Amino acid sequence: MSIEVLLKNTADIFGAIIREPNWDKVELQEGIRKIFLQARDSVGSPEEYLESLLVNVTLQYAYTNTAVSFLMECIEDEKFLSHESFQSTLVNVPNQVKESNFIAENMPRFKELVYQGSTIEEQVPHAESVYFQTKLVNDLLIGFIGIFLEPNNRNYMENYLEYSSQVVVDAVMNYCQAYSNHIIEEINSMNSTQ
């Protein structure tokens, strides 16, 4: 299978993912607003809220790294692990993060990305958009892996085993990024017309 076929198949899968009801733009926007409200309500100041966003961006990257590793293992070993093993792997991420120094080691790296702006009033909306972006990328990746692991999709997904794990991950992550950018643009466009 050529790289063009890989890219087309991957685009088709992501097109199917975002047509699912849970990817409705209004619902996504409402869901992220609830997350932000809960996070704001659980802290005492805008600075603490900003810090919590940084921690959560870092945690999203831990989930993404774990999901990427899982997908790479499937491709490299040319086997389909169970959906249950993937869910178990994701459930263990918070424990792995606590047991390691992942947050402490990676927060400084993400601080520059998250803390943009000269005032807290500029930094908070930017940090929220960074969190939303990383969450969308992670959710799209998890959606792709769910489809990849679905036993009814094996004949179609076996084609991915013909490629190196890095080629597959690069293609998948490029689509995760592109679709998350597109979703955010659509939501921003909806907000500007209201």
C-alpha cells in the first residue's frame, strides 16, 4: 500500500470519527466550558487556575504519549491488542504520572507554550485554548485507536501493519492536529457569528 493510500485511509477514518454525535461542535464547546468552570471553581485565584491548566495540558500529553506508544507497539509487533488492554493502559496513566516525575519534569517544557501573554487576562484564554487543542488531539487519537482495535475492522486495519510504526504515527498525529485545528476554527467561527 502506498503512502497516498495510507493517508487517504487515515483521512477517511478521521472523517468518520468527527461525524459521530459526540463530535458535534456545540456539544464540544459546552463540554469544554463545563471543564473550565469546574477547574475555575476548584481554585482560589486566576494564577492557580492558570497553573491547573498547565498541569492538565501536561497530563493530556502523558495520555497522548501513552496512546502513541500503544499504537506503535501494535504496529511494530504486527498484532491487534484488545480494546480492554488499551482502556487499562489509559486508566493507569494517572498512577504512572504520580509514580514518576512526569508532571515535574515536563511542566517547565509546557509552561512556555501555555503561559503566553503579558498579563493573567491574556494568559488564561491562551492557556484554555492550548488545553482544548491538546484535549482534542488526544481524543481524536483515542478515537482512531478504538477504530483500529475494533475486531470488525481488522481486514481494513491490517493494511496499517505494512508500514513502519513511525510512518503510521506521523500520519495519525498529523490528522489529529489538522482535525483539531479545523474543529477549533469552526467553533471560533460559530462564536464570532453569534
